Amino acid sequence: MTSDFETQLRAVSLRVTRPRLAVLAALHDHPHVDTDRVIALVRADHPTVSHQAIYDVLRALTDAGLVRRIQPAGATARYERRVGDNHHHLVCRSCGAIVDVDCATGEAPCLDAPGDHGYVVDEAEVVYWGTCPACATARISQ
């Protein structure tokens, strides 16, 4: 897996560094985590990596298109490795869990906005809100 991350970093002209590899691995194994969780995951294996270094890595990876930053309304920013496919998200109103949802009607037609006002649309963001199965079950049990 590390060699894949190295190849991806080089493909976008980023140097291969231990913090970048660690952040990519953390996000690969734990999609939709916030910055604090990324820091905890990285520092579990690399305790000398600073918080600022991880913030800088997240910004560089996002700017390079290797990571996507999402921020559902009222929630903290989260990061994921799934990029470039215009997928959407389903968010639990109770616990904040986030899962990926493929584009609702297939071939990313939501990029063809009616009345686009001359904009060149390259991304559409759809967030579905609801209650996850675990929270729904917990409510029924109460």
C-alpha cells in the first residue's frame, strides 16, 4: 500500500514524506474523519509528528486532489480519500456518522445544472440527512 501512496504523491509532484504517507494511510483505513482523529491516528504510530505538520499535510493533499475535504452543515470538516467520482454523503443526525452514496442517477448528471448561469460546474455536493441504523435501533429500544 505504501508504494501506491508514494506513486500517488509523485504523480502530483509532492515529495514523499513520512507524515504524508501516514496521513494517506490513516484516511485510507478511516474515511470521513476529522482533523483531531487524523492527528490521533498518525501520532499513534509516529508520535513525533507535530499537529502543525498534519494540518499542513492535509492542506497539501487536499490542494493536490489526493484528499477531499467535506463539511456537512453544522459539522466539523472531515477528510476522505475517495476523490474524483462526484459521490455524495449520507449523514446521521444523531451520531454524525457519514457514509458514501454514489451519485443518485448514475453518470454524474447532477453536474449538468439547469440554469448554470455560465458557470463551468466541476463538482456537485449533495448531503442526505437521516438517522443511521444503530441510532434508529437505540431510539426504538429506549
